[in-house]
Amino acid sequence: MARRKQQQPAVKPPLSKSALRDRAIDAVIEGIVISDHRNLLEHPVIYVNPAYERITGYSRDEIIGKDCRFLQGKDNDQPGIEQIRKALKKNTNCRAVVRNYRKDGTMFWNELYISPIKNDAGKVTHYVGIANDVTERIKTENELAESEKRYRELFEKAPVGFHVFGKDCLIQDINETELDMLGYSRDEIVGKKRWCELVVAEQREKFRRHWDDIFTKGEARNLEYAVVRKDGSRIDVIFNALAEFDKDGQFLSTRGSVINITARKKAQDALRASEQKYRLLFEANPNPMWVYDIDTLKFLAVNDMALIQYGYSRGEFLNMTIKDIRPSEDVPSLLESIAAKKEGMDYGGVWRHRKKDGTIFFAETVANTIFFENRPAQLVLAIDVTERKKAEDKVRSYFDVARVVILVLGIDKTVLDINQKGCDVLGYSKDKIIGKNWFDTFIPKNLQNEVKAVFEKLVTGEIEPVEWFENPVLTSGGEERILEWHNAILRDDYGKVISVLSSGEDITDRKLAEKERTVLLKTLAAKNKELESILYVASHDLRSPLVNIQGFGYELANGCEKLISELNSSGLIDQLDEKAKTILKKDIPEAINYITVSSAKIDTLLLGLLRLSRTGRAAMNVEKLDMNHLVANVLSNLSYLIQEKNVTVHVDDLPSCMGDASQINQVFANLVDNAIKYLDESKPGMVHIYGRIQNGDSIYCIQDNGVGIAKEYQSKVFEIFQRLEPAKSWGEGLGLTIVRRIVDRHNGKVWVESSPRKGSRFYVLMPNR
């Protein structure tokens, strides 16, 4: 018996409430998505609000029908996705943060809250999701964590002691440098000791006065104290402190720094003469600095950070020249740069420097001409930019291996940068492109003004960048190549446009292929029309002589019967010998029967060909089809055969499609008839019809549990006059050929998946819009 799911119409709430609900949902800033979870394999989206379209970059029509996981693409191995999977298994609510990808390919962090929706029977049928783009929050959190990590490392590894006091004057935090300085472990001092307890007894009253200054003035600078280490020894230190207050002016904590000046104290007289010099050059600078003699290139002074960074002692540094901290192969370039230097401030650029242990790193230098100890010298600041350089080189490597043209244009229309792919397409080396006016040099003259106008409107904000923009470019050989561009506006920290970043794909070959394809399709359409005409004429005209053969065959058969009857009635038949009797009674009737059967078969084939030719020529009225109604009519027409074969037919709710009703009816009639025709007689027949929407198309499946089709025959079943078991089936072998012809005319697709004795699945793909 045919079975089919019946859908009960939903009871609609009053119009005003529904309208209010829809407007409320559309107005929320969070993205809302509802997916259908009745099918365990597919979870198609059935509703999204405008915020969800804005967050993902997809339109509602592009999202509806897709599996709700499509935004994750191949990036499905995420902790957040595992949270969602567990929640779906348990049918519970879930909040997770996952990486998703917009239509333009950009990644964004999606904070997704999902909740199951149950029917009256308590079964989960749908899930509603609330999506928020939290990319900036995640980015900020990551940057904050990285910043905190960096500053913690600076705090711990700083060459001076750092500590934090609370309201109770107890030490709340202290770095390793100060712990080493004082000789205590962290557990012995944090939360247990006040800094005043470390100061020698005779200076504690002075410290209390300074502590009052911190409360009233908010800071204390360069205070010298003697403190007692854990082992009882004394050291001299310089103490700096800065207080932190809340918005109401209430004291919160104090941050202090401690520098061990014991050695300086011991050599106070020797250091006093150079104190002013070092304070001028190096005070509180966290980067390496040095002074070198312009004539001899010898180091005259270096700061502590230079000692730490390069690994040399001060004495070693002062016996070296600046050539000694450069790789030997870079020295010629260094000397050329020094010879070209002018007096005053000079940006030295990024150079390779070498540490004492041989490690090479990149340093960005800035130098200024000064007089030091009555001689001309250079004061140099060096910043380690190794990690930045690695990042830049990595970006450059990606930039140059990209398979599309990447171009950076300044607002003055000159080329600021271009990758290797761009050089290959244009046929120029990079130095022949950078600095050139892009439009005057690389755009055909007849299009220069038009393309320039678009660029000028982009940088002035008159128009927004379109998703794709096509224009030809001129190569070094004078050839025009068509590029499809995607443009992005680059701005500085103040929002001012500084350049345009464009990525372009060379689509010249694709354009030519599309043009050739169009010509071929037109030629093929003409040939198909010609073949259909030939097929129609052949099948139509061949039936005229066939009618004569059939008619005279019947006349001959009747005449033979009458002759035998006359001979029998007159008794003359007995006068014939046995050979004549055999010819008259057996051979002639058999020959006439062969003529009759064969002509009938030819007639059937010609009728099939005629029907096939009419299928190709029939006018189509394409409209939106209710496939539930159409399939119900097909099953109704086949109900006698279904009951006769005792077949159970199950039909799921089917998506609609675009097509000609009569022709699509014929497709499903042929496929269902075929499924019943080739059922396995050893078991109850089952036919299942279901469908889904995928990528804007409707896909239907007619599945049976019949005899199946061997792999080597699956490619032939749609060919003309092909039947799986001719002796066990009827028809002319044109049913599936007609199915394919109709589906092809609808720009669809039909295919089969099958295994012997395991049944077959015939799939039909039709446009959904």
C-alpha cells in the first residue's frame, strides 16, 4: 500500500502578534538561525534574521536549505564544535565560541547559543541558535593576554627589582631580580613582609616619611636606602615608587623599583665624573644604546641593555669597533652607509647584528651626530626587530607565493608593491613596476579614464568597493589580459585613506573558454535539433511501409487459414503428401507469425522513437512545482500496479523545484514504474521517495530494495534501448532515456547508485529557483 507523510497545517497566531514577533526578531542585533533536525544526517537551515545575514555576509536565500554547519567549512576540529555535538546528542542548551567563515572567506569568532525546540510529543525537531560576532572581543582578549604575558616577562626578567605594596604595606608581588637581590624566596616575602622591615633600623623613620610622601604626592623618586638581605649582609639600593588611587582618590597600591647600587657606592668617586654623561645618554632606556667614534668606529660607551642584548662585558665592548657586531659579509655595506651619512638625526634602517655567541638577529637603528669627550661621534639606538622581521618575511613569502595578483596602489596612483604573480602576469620585473603610474602604464589607453575614475571615487569615498571588478591590463608584450579584481581600502590610525590593496585573478583563459563554450553549446543545440528532426521523420515515415507489412501479413494469415479450411472441407488435403501438408500447416503459419511479431516489435520501437523525439521538441512551461502533490498523483495512477505487486511506498516531505509539470510527472512515473518493475520477488517490495535542498538545488531520491544494478551496467541504463533483463521485463528500453532527456532540458542531473541484490537509488537534481 502507498504510504505518504501528511502535514497538518500549522495553527497561525493572530496576525498582529505574528507581525509583532517577526518585527521583534528582525530588529534584534543578534543573529538568529533555526535549523531542522528531524533528519539525523542533514540539518538544513529554515530561517535566519537580517542580523544573521549581516554577520555571515550571506543572504537569506543563500543560507536557507544549507546544512547549519556550512559556516565552519573544513575547520570542524574545534573545542566549541565538540561542545555543540555533545549538546545535540543530549538535546540540551549549549553556549560555545567557534571559528566561522563569512561568504568572502574571512574568519570571525561566533559566540553561539543553541537551544532545542520540541514538538508536542517532546521530541526535538528543530534548534534555534543565537549568534554574536565576538571577533573583536576575542582579539582584544588575546591581545590582552599576550600583553600581560609580555609585561609579566618584562617584570620578571627586568635588570632591576620591581615590587607591589598593598594598603597594608605588605609586599603583594615581587620579581625575580629583587628576590635575588634580597636573597629571599617568593613564599618568604609575598604577603608576609613590609618593605620597611628590610630597611636598616636607622633609616626606617626616613622611610616612613617618604611613605607619607607617596600617600600625599603619589610618588617617590631616586631614594637611597641600605637594606638587609636574608643572610644579614647589607646592600645599597635606589628606591622609586608610584602610588595608584581609585577614582575617589582612595589609595590602592604602590609600584616600586629597586636598583642595587652597592657596587656604585663602592666606586662612588670614580663614577661621579661620568654620572652626568651616562644620565644624558642612557637613563631609563630599555633598548641598547652606544656611542662610537666616527673616525675609528670604536665604541666609546654602551648602556646596560647593550651588554645584556649582545652578551659582551663593558670592557669587551670598549675594545671593539662597530664592525665587530656585524657579520663579516655585511661590513662593506656598513662602511658605504657610514660614508653616506650626514650630520644630524639619521634613520639607519634594519641591519643584521651579531651577538657574542654568534647569534644573528635583526636590529633597527637610529643615529644622531654628537660630540663625546670633545670628539665627533654617533649616538646609536638599536631595537631588536627579529620577530617583526620574521613576521614581515613570512607575510612577504605568502604575498609572493599567492596564486593571484596582489597590488598595492598609493593614492597618487603609483604602484607601492606587487607580488611575484603580478610580475609574471605583466611580464616585468618588480623594479620595472614599483613607482610607475598604474593606470598610465598598465591599463589600455581606451579604458584608462574609466578605470581611473573608479579608483578616484574609491579613495574619496564616493563609492564603496564592489565585490568584483573586471578590466584588462597590458603586458610587456602588448597582450591584454583580463583580471577580476577585489579591492580593499587601507587607512591609517586616523581613518585617512593611504592606499588601495587589490587582489586580481587572471581570468583571460576562463573568458576565452566561456566564449568557446557558448559557441559549442549553440552548435550542439543546432545539431540536437537536427537529430530530433531526423529522428521524428524516420520514426514517422517508417511507420507507413510498416503498416502495409502488418496489413498484408494479416491478409496472408487469413488467406492461409481459409485455404486450409477449404482443403479440409473438400477432402483435398488428404491427397497432399506429408511434405506439402507440413509446409501448409506449419511452415507458412510460423513464417507469418514471425512477420507479425517482428512488425509489432518494430512498431513499438518506432512509437518509442517518436515519443523520444517529441520529448526533445515539446514546449516547456516552467513553474514552481509542488512535488508532494505531483508525486501523490503519480502514485495514484500507479496504484493498481502497486497493489498487484504488494509494494510499500513511503514518501517524505519533498521540497519544491522549478520545472514543467507534465514532463516532471513523466520522470517520476518512469522512475517509480522502473523501481516496481525490478523488485526482488524473494522479499516484500519497498520504495522510499525523499528529497533535500542543497546549494540552491532540489535533490530527490527514488530508493528501492530490488535486484539492483551491477556497476558495469550503471552507465548504460540511461542509453537508448537498454534494458537490464529483457527476458523478464517489458517495454522498448526508452524509459530512462526519456528521463535523462527531460532532466537535461531542465538543466538538471540524474544518476544512479546501486549494488546487486541490495536495491537501487535513482537521484534527480532539479533547480530550486
